[in-house]
Amino acid sequence: MEQSPPRGGSEDHSDTSEQSSSTNDRSSNAKNAPSSTSSNQPRRRGSRGGQGRAKSAADGSSSATRNPEELPEPMREGRLGSPEAREEALVKKPQIGDTMPVPNVPPPGPANGPSEEAESSPSSNRSGQKRRRKSGGQKGQQQKKQDSESASGKGASSGSSSKGRSSSRRRRRSGQLSAEARDQRRGRERNGKPIGRYFMCVQVREGITQVAVLEGRNLIEHYVSRPADDVSQIHGNIYLGRVQNVLPGMEAAFVDIATPKNAVLYRGDVQYDSEDIDSDGNDPRIEQILKNRQTILCQVTKNPIGAKGARLTQEVSLPGRFVVLIPNSTTYGISKRLPDQVRRRLRSILDKVKPEGHGLIVRTAAEHATEAELTADMRMLLEQWDGIEAQAKGLKKPTLLHREPELAVRVIREEFNSDYRGVVIDDHRLYEEVREYVAAFNPELADRVEYYDAEAEGLALFERHHVHEQVHKALDRKVWLPSGGSLIIEHTEALSVIDVNTGKNVGTSNLEETVFSNNLEAAEEIAKQLRLRDIGGIIVIDFIDMEVKANRAKVIETFRDALARDKTRTQVFDISDLGLVEMTRKRIGEGLLTEFSEQCPNCTGRGVVVDHSLLD
């Protein structure tokens, strides 16, 4: 007697999502199933309708044409009356690559709007049913079983898979993380010790706090904070300012924010209500929006540099760990550094939690954040903004309303993640504050924050990790390349200039190859030095001339790839006819050299001393 082909147990271990399929789906599967004349087959099929159903299937008839009383009651979404029951019954199958449980999606229907999947894919519900029918074979059922086991953490049976998915939904609603998400946040470990690409050292001394970020053993970023930051380091602070004077010719206004220098507010950074402006045109001038002695709420976007005052904006933003709140705005965005799948998940969450009348931007750190964490972060920022508004209403003079946290907390908030193998702090008060902050937003990384006892260790923190040695080199105007070439970095008030030299690099084959390899090394090193020294503004780089066009393109490509690791915004132009590369890097502070130096009293910064006696 002819034996039917094996099914690999797909009938015995079917996914629970298959139970929620319609009768028409089951009918189509029966039509596509291979025919069988085996006498042993009806016993296995008895779990789905008895011998009568097996006989009908053997004759090639569809189960949809049979008496409905002989069929088991299907869990169809359309038969559930209340929306709560439909939501509980609908279980979405996890997709390969998901880092977290997929948010609940209402069942498809004319009463419900398009789901997130419908927006990301043009396929309809019918096409989705076709995809389920294609996975009904042995391979598809095994894949379903594996997906179900990974979502629930159990792989025993379809019943245990259903329980696992229910618990996963409960975790999602309560804000708890799945095991996979916790592992991703925690980062990698080896022999019980965390490993990572980056390491952070925070050294606190009387009157100065320094933060060093290392990649391996190489210093890549260095920050300095002093008590006088309320004067010079005020980036991110929110003030109630008073307009001192409006300059129509400059399309700017000088604003008193209770600092020694007045800040500058340009026309493009002014926020206004069109109903309050008496203007015939659609784009009113700054003198029509702002008046002398008027008080405004503003935020510092750039620290004062030299003789220039701070730069202001009226579009206030409050950064949190996972989101950035933009009050009284319609801004809505998600970090472009996140994968598309994560962006879709976060967008579905934002559609539900976005506050009315305020803008919201999701940061890169929110890749594995839950809905509860995003909501908690957003509510904290809303409370901050309500406090700022309440404080501003009772004031008439320029006042500081909100100060950014101290440097170490600010840097950790922006950068600290699973890529860091640890943060070491040599001040006990700051250590407790940072550890409490990390434990509140990312408890999986709290154990990576450590206290360094310099007295017990017998060596200062920066000496232990060779930070001071590398800072000394970063303050020199000359930087040596591995092959023997060198860089000369000069600063002027208008721009910074970097000259590339071959130096001791004489090459081995020909001039073009020597110059090309030297320029490739220089491109990598320049990107590192710009980040380490915090050089901003206009930058001009004089690479060594190359005759081959492909070599010039390769050098620029290498330079841009190296700059991509820098979180500060940059813009690089192609090599000009003179062999120069022009670029800009957003300037926030004065740079590393300014932090550790002061103007020479003899030459007043010129670098030369003029002998005026020769002019007598």
C-alpha cells in the first residue's frame, strides 16, 4: 500500500497563530496537501476533525464544504465581540532580527487604520494570508516553531509557546525587558568581565574636572570643566533674557542673559506667533518680532568664544537619556543612526506617547528602550519644562532658569552604552551620583561604573591609563604619522590650517605611491586630531599633491569614513584645483588648546616679539 510522505510532525507542534486563521485558510491548505490512501493516516488527523475529515481529505474534497458541526471551533478574530478580546486573541509572530517583542497591533479591519506593517509594506491582509499558507509545509512549520520558542523562552509545545507569548505581552506592557534585550544592553563579557571598544576615565581635582574617552588605549576625546562654567561653558543652559538692542542690518538682536557678554540671537532662531505680529508679509523682519527691553525665553546653542558672545535660540530643547523634548513645537523624529526595523518599532510607540503640543526626538540610545522607559523619560522632561515655565512667569530680569548637569553626567548621558567596558571615577561623590543616574535609566550597565581610589592604588587615574601623556602630545603643533610623515596644525581667528608633510617617509617604489600612502595615513590621523582637539569652524587641509585622480578620490573617501565616527556634524568638500580640502566642523567650545593655555603677554598671541627699538 502506498505510504504518504512524512510531515515532520508539523501537525503535532503547530504554532498557535495558525489556530487563529480563518476556515478559508485551512481549506486552501487542505487543497494543496498531497493526497493519501494510507489506513494509518486517519488516526493522526483525528486531532483535527476525526476520521470523516481524513476521508474527505483523501478524496481530495475541501474541508470548507463539510458540515461545520464536524469541524473544531476556530479562533477567528472576527468572531470576538469586544476590542479587548480581539487584542488579547491577536498574537503577532516574531520576525527574524527582532531585538524586542513587537508592539501590540490592532487586528486588521475597515474600522482600524493602517498598521505599522501596512505602512512599511504595500501588501494587504490577503497577501499576508498567502505568506502564512506558504509556510505551512515542513520547513515553514519548523521555522514557526523556532520563532515561537525564541519569543517565549520555551520550546515544549504549542501550549507552552502560547503561554510564553502571553508572558511576553505582559512584560511589554509592564515595561520589563526581554532576556535578549537585557543581554544586548548589558554588552559582551569575557570570563565574567565586561569587554568593549571604549573606556571612560573621570578625574576630579579642586577647580577642574576632566573626562577622557579611550578607544582601546588611545585617547580619542577629552573634556575639561571648571567652576567658571556659568560664564564660559553655558551650552544648553536656558535663560530668561532681555533684549538689549535689535540690529535690522545684521538681522540679529543682542540679549542680556546675566553673563559678562551679551548673547546673540539671529533671525532664523526666533520663534513667534504670526497672530501677534503686525506684518503684511509672510516673513516678518526681526525688528517687527522683537522690541528693546522685551523679555524672552532662550537657550544657548554655542558657548562664547573670544570676543564673541554666546549664540541663542528660542527653540528650546530638553535632552533626556532616550528622547529630546522640544516644547511648543511640532518636531517629530527618530535618530537616523538606528536600523529601519528599530525605527518602525519606535515610531509606533511615539504615535501613542507623543505629548500634545510638544515635539519629540528619539535618540540613538533608545534602540532597546521599552515603551515604559520612553514614557518615563518623556514625563520627566515634561515636569522639567513645567517647572521652567512656572519659574519664568514670576521673573522680570535676566535669570538662569535651567542649568545643564555637570560635565561627567552630561557626557555619560550622551555616550555611555554597551560599547563601553567601563567608567572609572576617582571622586566618591560624583561616583555615587553617576552610578545612581545610570542605575535609573540603564541598570544593566550600573556595574560598569567603578570608583577608583588613587591613594590605595598609589597612582593617579590619568597616570594609570596614560591619559596625561597623550594630552601633552595633543597640545603640540606637530603630529607624527606612523610611516614617518607629519602634520602641522595651526590656529587662526578665521580658520584652522593643517599641512601634510612626508617628513621621514621616503617610500619604496615611486613618488606617487609614497605620497598616496602618506595622505591615507594623514586622512585617518586628521580625523582623530579634529575630534581629540575639538577643532571647530572652517578648516583647510593641504594634502600632498597627487597626480592620479583615483588616488585623490580614495583619500577623500577615507577621510569622510574616518569622520563618520565623530558625533559632531562635519561637511567636507572635494580637493580643489589648488590641492586643498575645505571643510567645516560645528564649533561648540573653544578647543583643547584654549582650555590648557592662555595668551602670551609678550607677543599677545602673534608668536613673535617685534623689536620696536629698531624703528626709532
